[in-house]
Amino acid sequence: LSCKNLFSDNKLLEAKDSLEFNISSDSFKLEKLNNYIPINNNLGGFLNSNAKIKGTLEDLDIFMNTEVLDFKFDNLNADKIKGNFIYNNSQLYLKGFNFINQNEMYTVSGSFPINLNFTNIDKNLSELPLDILITGKSNNFNILTSNIDNIEYLDGDISVQLSIGGNYNQPVRNGQLIIRNGILSLLDLNNTINDINGIGILSNNKLVIEQLSANTDISNNNKESFFNNVKNNLINIFNRKDDIESSILNLYGSIDLKSFFKPDYSIILKGKNILIEDTKGNFTGRGNADFTITGKDTIIINGQFEPDPNNFKIISEFNSQDINIIKPKNKTIFKYNLDLPLQNGIKVENSLMDLYMDGYLNLSSFNNEPFKYSGELNI
């Protein structure tokens, strides 16, 4: 360390003072850097590295060979990230940088602004350029689904390419997402959505899904006991119509990712002969669906579900006190408004009644409350 004012009455350090250090760290807590990052998302993890630092206090050059364990950035988590950092002129460059989780791996390259200088710590970084490229493959898309309420998991053959430009104030994201043979589990459904295949194109922060197809023919064995699955499968076999069609589920629309951790949805979902078994004990069976999913902080699900009269029944006890409500992981509110035309009749089967009815039924729910029923029915 070269210090001109070491024995003077002036301030000890000046911006032009130079230094050169070799540093190694073992399990350094990254949360200590949060005060130097101009965004609200908390950084965490344990840093192991060997670094060389040289230059002046106002203009440092840093090279780090790095490994971070238990990495965290907001809701984004990794078992390990590993690569090289190069810091120069308030930009942190990533070289050969790998983001590793069980069953997923992403490679990150590029640079982003950060202030690691000893002087001018209030330097405004919000308008300095971002230039990041992320590519990777995954068998369970935790890097995205960990930030979306109501998704338990998304498995499959998934590949992603994402570029981030602009700046912290106005990041610009582009890329594409491809999923093959996917399986999606939602917290509100007892069955999974299977054979998901589709491509999403991300352009200027908007993810456009031109066509995504799936089916719902298989229940989620992870959510029910073995004996319940055997019972339900036998019921489906003996109640099944001879000419029953396979389910078809199509989704298209867009997701605005301008606020990446709070997506804004504008999606249309259409299904033919789809299977739904909700986790709150309201209904089970097949039918045709036509839904819209819109919103950001409050996600509104509107639409119509036309039940198959020979393969759909309501099993709700119509008693909200008996239902174990699933709490959302974050603060997103879900609002449901679903119409069920029952011209051909459906079955109601619970501890109080066992009957068929037709007419019209509306199901509504707000903020993850139990469904409320209204309409006109003939019993």
C-alpha cells in the first residue's frame, strides 16, 4: 500500500494512493455486500476465492477465481456457482461462470456494474450498462419456478438462452425458452400437467408463447397415497366411456418480464377433455376448458369449464372450515371466476348428498380462500 499522508495531519488515504494485494477468502458471507448493490434483491451465500487486487483506491483492478456455495439472490438459489471475476472501471466481468444446481446447469458471461472502490462509494451505477448472456439446460426449472406462486415444480428437458442488456433502471431481456416432455405440478391441482412441449420467445422483456401443448391424463402420484391412486384408477377404468378421447391442452399468450420476479400475465388456456382434481376437495373429473389468466400482483383467472356429465363430480362438503387452505409462497393474490354450464348434468357426492343436478354454476375465490358457489340448479 502506497500512502502519501501516512505521517501528515491530512486524511490518511487519498484517491490516488495505490495498493496491491493477494487475498484468499474462505466462506465469506456475501450478505455483507448488499449495501453496495443498487437494487433491493438480497445477495447471500459463502464465498471461497483467491484474488489479486491492484491499482489506485479510486480505480481498482481485481481478478478472482471464485466458488460460491449456497448462493442466493432474491428467490434465486444455487447449490454452487463457480468461475472467474474481473473487476475494472466499476464493471464486474464474468468469465467461464457456471451456475450449478441438482439437475440444472447454466453458464453466465458478460458484465454488470458494481462499485468496489474505496472512494466515491456513492457513485451512481443505475445507468451504467448491463451485458449478460445466460445459456443452460435443466431437468427441473427451479431458476424460474422458484419465483412464481402456485407452481410446485416443472420438470422436463428444458433449455434456455437469455441476454440482459440496458441498465439497472431499465433492463432489457431477450432470448428463448424450449421445453420438451415437461411435467408441471400446481399447488391447486392434485393431478399433473404432462407431455408439455413448446417454445417461448423473449423479446424486449416480453415472453411470447405462440403454442404450447400438453395433456392431463395422469394423476400426480406424489400428492396422493398409493391406495387412493389405486382406487381412483379403478374408478376411472370402470366409469370410462368406450370412446373417451385423450386430453388436449393448449396455451398461448405472453408474460411481461419487465419486473422479472413479478411477471405480468396475459395468457389464454384452452383444453379438451382435460382432467382436473383440485387439492382442496372441491371437484374431480374431465371437461372442456377456456380460461384467460391475466394480472401481476393480483392474478385473475376467468373462464368457462364445461364438465363431462359422465365423468365429472363435485365432492365438496360446501364447508370452508373443513378445507386445509394452501398458503401462497409470496404475496401474489389469485382471483378465480369460473363458469360451469351443466346442461347435461353432473354428480354431487359428499357426506350430505348423492345426486345429479343440471343448470348453471359459478365458482369464485379471492386471495386463496375456499371456492364460493352460486347459480341456478335443478336437482
